[in-house]
Amino acid sequence: MVTLFRLPREVAFPDPRQAEPDGPLAVGGDLSPERLLAAYATGIFPWYSSGSPILWWSPDPRLVLDPARLHVPRSLARSRRRSQWRITADVAFDRVINACAGVDRPDQDGTWITPAMVRAYRQLHALGFAHSFETWEGEALVGGLYGVSLGAAFFGESMFTLRPDASKLAFVESVEWLAAHGVRLIDCQVRTEHLARFGAEDWSRERFLAALAEALEQPTRRGRWSLAATPAQPPPGP
């Protein structure tokens, strides 16, 4: 039998170490910005189906990508060099999350990105915590992804593609940009072979929580992101 904690009215979460190995921890609460940010900062994320109560998860192991260990497959590297597509950040957040919610996925029945989820992450985007990366073919949006940023951590949520490699190129560009701007931990949540091919690895819950605590010691880069923005340069030496 799986034991789930029922969340109180106030914004609070149980210790994620009390979650079942496959991740379920708590039920209830809401999707307010305060609760979502508290969840991510604790190593917890929401994941549930339409018509179900809100479920909160902290799986063990956790799929994590160290941006410094990003692996770009040769075929994708060739496609990237030849591509005429344009990659942007925070240009079309609403369109990206709606596309992620609406795309058909062969291994899923329906979507976990409910209308309430869409509204909640749009709020986080307006507050400068949720961000999108987009792939454009001319003026057409053909791929992208979105996630949440806290400190030196980025929590990937979902991606979509309408053209082969479109979301993969957005992913590679996003990881490289995040690394250049101080992000040291990308949470991929649960294992997929797709992300493992890019260098994501299974971490124990303890390792993930320790790395997350360290990442949260850094300031959060809030506001609208731009791929044209250059990382801050260190002050000149003596």
C-alpha cells in the first residue's frame, strides 16, 4: 500500500525522503506560485491526470543532467550545423506550453498538463520563474520546451516537436545557454532514454537533494531571458 501525505492548507511539504521509491509523496494543496516554488525548492514536483487530485512526487532515482556533461549525438550535431532554424527564449511561452499540452505522445494516454497546470505555469512565467525555449522555421513554431528556474537549477517540465530534431535543437541550445549563465543542475525528473542519450544520469535522491541545496544558494535569474544575452564577465584581475 502506498502512503500519501495530505497537504495542509498552508504552504508546506513533508520531507521528500519519505516518498516511495517510485516517487509519490503527497496529495492535495493547490498550484499557487508559492506552493509550486516551495515544491521545486524541496525537490518535489506535481504530476497528475485531469480529473485526479493533485499529486506531488520525489522519485528515487532522479534523472539529472549536469550541463557540463551534455552529449550531442553526431547526427544531431550535423543537423544543427545545416539547420536554418532559429532558437529563441521566452518569446512564445504560452504557445509552447499549449503545444506541450496538446501534442500526441505514443506512450501516454492524454496529457498531464491540465488547464490548471497551464494557468499555473503561465503565472510562474509572468513572475519570471518559468521559461521557454523555442525553435522557429521562418515564422512557424516547430518545437520547444519549458521549465522552472531557481538558483543555479533548472527544472525541465515538457517539450514538443512538429519537425524531426526541432525540440532536440532547442534542448541543446537551452543546456548550453543555461551552463553559460551559471546553471549547474538540470532536473529531468524521471528517466527516459531520449534524455539519457544527451548525458542525463540517474542520481540517488540523496545526491539530488544535496546538489539542489547547493544550487539554491545562488541567486535566481528572474525575468525574461534572451539567447542574445551574454553571461556576466568576471572582474578584471589585478
